[in-house]
Amino acid sequence: MTSPKKNVNHFLRGMQYAFTGLRDFYSRPHLWKYAAIPLLILGTFYFGITWWFFSRFLPGLLGSLANRHEWLRFVVKWGAIFLFGSLLTSLASSFYECLGSIFFSALVRRFESEEYHFTDGYHLSFLQDLRNTFSCIVYSALTFLLLLVLTAMSISFPILGHIILTLGVGYRYAISYMSEAGFNHNKTLSELSAIYARKNYLLYGFGAITYVLLLIPVLSLFFAPGFVLAGTRIVNEE
């Protein structure tokens, strides 16, 4: 059993990895091309659905409350905006992970070859790549369902619920962002979870800060590639 001090150190080190990954990505312009296509597709989806919400859905919702008290309209308006923002950001993140898994494998391989001179895991067959992509899609879908459940719970238990939400979903985010490097090292998602069971506070720290940063509208779209490199560092260094 690890000591509380060691757990705290692991948690803080996990948070630091997230910022290191962002620095790695944005300080190396030759890596940007690997995120361009999924970012363009996701950006179109992100702004399209945001336009629909503010130009169609929200005015219609408030119009149905035209004869209600002003305070009720205020609560409904900002409650709907907050819920929409939270769900859209999380959905966009999951969608980006699924879409990006096709492109991020090349990003991770390029980064590992430059940073760690690792090339042994690059001989994956087409079926292996397809299996890995499918497992990422399933994992991201289950993470989104967990997010919905924990979000509902956080409404009833505001403080405790949000802590569990951040740590629970964040942990799965951490595994997800480590997945491409794990696949290159011939590890499945379940094997990654087992390997880092003794350093779960490291993953809690990494996942918690990624979850919080991904809640920032628009900017969250630019964080995912850096988090992928952060997960790659964890797999290679921890």
C-alpha cells in the first residue's frame, strides 16, 4: 500500500504530464499535420451544432416559456446552456478520440521514434489496427455513458458528485489518451489498466486535469493532440 504522500506526488506528476504533452505538440510544428484533418472535421461538427442550439433550439425553448416568470426563464436559459456546453464538450472529445485514433497512431509513432528511438511496435497488421480502433470507439462510447450517469448524480450531490465525476471520467480519459502508445507496445486497454493499477493516482491526476481543460469551449479542440503525447510519455516513462 502506497503512502498518502506518494499518492499526492503521483497525482501532481500526472497533472504535469498533461502540460508537458501540450508543450511537446505545440513546440514541434511538424507534428501539427497529424491533428489537422480530425480537427477540421470536428470543428465543422462543433460549430454546426452550436449554431443550431443558439439559433433554433434555445429560442424555441424560451418561447415556450413566454408566459412564465422571468426568473424561471433565466434559470432554464442558463441551465440549458451549461448542460449543452458540458455534453457537447464531452461528446466532441469522445468523437475526436474515435476519429483521431485513425490519425493519432501516426502522431504517436513519429513522436516515439524522435523522443525514445522506439520503432519495435510499428509492424502492426491492418487487422490489428482495425481492432485497436474499434476498441477505442467502444471505450469512448462507454466513457460517454459513464459521463451521463455521473453528471446526473452530480446534480443531486453537487460537491461529492463532481469529485467522483472528475476522477471517474478523468481516469478513463487517461487510459484513452495512453491507448495509442499502449497499442504500439502490444498492450490492450485492459492490460494498460492492470499495469498502472499501482500508480492509479498518476492516472487520476492526468485524467482529472484533462477532463477540466476539455470543459473549456472551443479551446478544448486544440488540447487532444497534446494529451495524446502526454499519454505517450506516461507509457514510455512510467
